[in-house]
Amino acid sequence: MLRLSQGCQSENKTIMKIIAIASAGGHWIQLLRLMPAFDGHEVIFMSTNPSFKDTISDHEFLCVPDGNRWNKFKLILLALNIGRKVIRIKPDIIITTGAAPGLFAIVFGKLIGSKTLWLDSIANVEKVSLSGKIAVFFADKVHTQWKSLANSKITYAGNVLS
Amino acid sequence: MIFVTIGCQEPFERLISAMDEIAPAIKIPIVCQTFPGGKPIKNMQVLGFIPAQEFNSYLRDSDLIVAHAGMGTIISSLVLQRQIVVLPRLKKYGETRNDHQLATAIKMEELKLVHVAYNEVELKSKILEALQKHKELDCKIGTIASQSLLYSMKEFIEMQ
């Protein structure tokens, strides 16, 4: 990993290679609101809508197929696509706001030793999503955006609204 | 101009039909982004699926947004300081797979961030109510996540 000395800071900071992945729609909008946390690192964005490339032109963008649990065939294609990308890119970190594409990224990331984080959508106000509950078994960290939904395995650290 | 949007995942005929019916009474132009193939629309300008930047332009140029209760649309509208009226998709009509939009709408209304029409009958009155309010929201949201979440993310990323 490249070590850089930051001119105005006294310590060296390691630049991380981050995959930031989310389905189109609310998941993507929420992911973009996390961007300040990625400052200074290499970020590869992934989503299911190719036109999003124009909204984050300073970063690499890769399009992935859409898929959800109600279409098994599309889900398999999605898994293979994501798996190939994660294994090729070898990210240090994977951050996702859901849904299925993000879950597959986390699973493959776990296989190759990436550090992974699932942020459950703010839309899930009454209970954590099924994907979020599955992510608990794979991700290093799973966050909910509602304090009332936090438990021993799913933590609350704030939400995407400021 | 009122911009009507149903998100990018599924059609939402109940909202589109209701808006087409009440459009003449609203008396301001309505642009509607929807999936092709539904009932013919008589009283609104129709757009199909449009790229993200074009979508944001319509949000920005609108006086009011009317939408399903999707968080993406809600957040985008709030960032642009546009009033938004939402009609939640409901599982009982096959509009979505569970009622999370209803839960979202209730919570967002509690936080005074959106107007909610709980059925299509309430749409017209909620729209007229929202149009009467000042263009700027009482409760603004910024363009980024809360400081505590960003700090937590940054710590996670940079922790060796």
C-alpha cells in the first residue's frame, strides 16, 4: 500500500482502495452523502445505472447489473459480475448502502480479506432489511440509521441526513 | 411546474392516474416521469426514464415534487429545498413488496420533512397545501451525512 506524507499533517496516511457500491435510487443517494469520509483515498464507485457516471466524474465508476431475491437468474448473473470485479480490483475496503449488489460485494470482499461495512438504508425505519441481517454474518461492521433498531450486532452511528 | 416522479424500479399507476385526474384543477404545468405502457396520460407532460443529471434539473426547476415515498427522491428534493408530497406505495395493491414506504412516510412526516397523502383522495388537498407554503422548507438538510456517521466511517476506513 502506498504511504504518503501529507504536507500539512505530521503523520503518514495510507491511501486505501475503496469500493463504494449501491443499487440505483435511494441506496445510491445515501452512498454519495458518505463521500467526505472517503477523502484522500482511492474510490471506485459501482451502481446499476450507467448515467450515474456523470454525477461522480472525479472517480472511477463501474456499472453492475441489477438484481434482487425475486429473480434468481438475475441474482446469479449479478453475483458473478460483482465477484469478478471485486477479485480483480482487490479493494482494501468495501462500503455499501445496499441492496443485493452491495451484499455480494461484501461476501466476495470477505473471501479476499477486504474490510467491509454495510450501512442499512434510512428507509428501513421499523426493522433492518433482510440483506442487512445477512450482512451481519459477513461484514466487519453493520450500521442501522435508527437508534431504536440497534442491537449487539448492528450499531447506530448516525444517519445520512444532516 | 410540478414534477411527478415514481422512481426507477417499478411502475406506480395509482399515483399517475390520480395526478392526471386532478391536473386540470391544479392549474399549473405538471411534468411526469413514469414508465411507458400505462393508461394514456391526458393532462401532464410525460417523460420516460431520464439520465440522473436531467432528472436533477427537473427537480431543481420545479415548484413542488409529487412522488412515491422513496428515500432517494425524498433526500434529493430536500437537498434542493423543494416541498415534496409523497404517496406511499402499498403492498396490498402490488405496488411494492412490503410496506416500508408507508413506514418511511410516517417517519419523515413526523420529522416535518415531507407532506404525506395516505391515499389518492388526499393528493389534491396536500398538493394545494404544499404549494401555498413558501418554497423554502422550514427544515433544511445539507448535502452530506451527519458528522457522527462520517466520523465513524472515516475511523473505520483509516483504522489499521
